[in-house]
Amino acid sequence: MKDKLETSIITVTLNPAIDSTLYFEDFQVGQVNRVRREIADPGGKGVNVAKV
């Protein structure tokens, strides 16, 4: 049996970002809207490439 060759790719992300997603119960334009939940994920072009 042949051994499988595993390949790794290393990315250097010099300018990472934080993607913030906000969830609202009921968003209304022109009114005070309270955030129900916030999720912060790593983002930026380099991080997005590394995820793939």
C-alpha cells in the first residue's frame, strides 16, 4: 500500500480583522434597537483564504 502524502499550506496574515455579526430581536429603522447577541469571528482576506 502507498503512503498518502499530506500537504500543508501556511498563510501569513499581516492584517487580520474581526468580523462582528449582530443579531436583533426586531430591527426597526429610526428606532432604538437593542442587540440580542453578538458573535465575533476572525476575518480578513488572509484568514478567509486560510479557511478554504
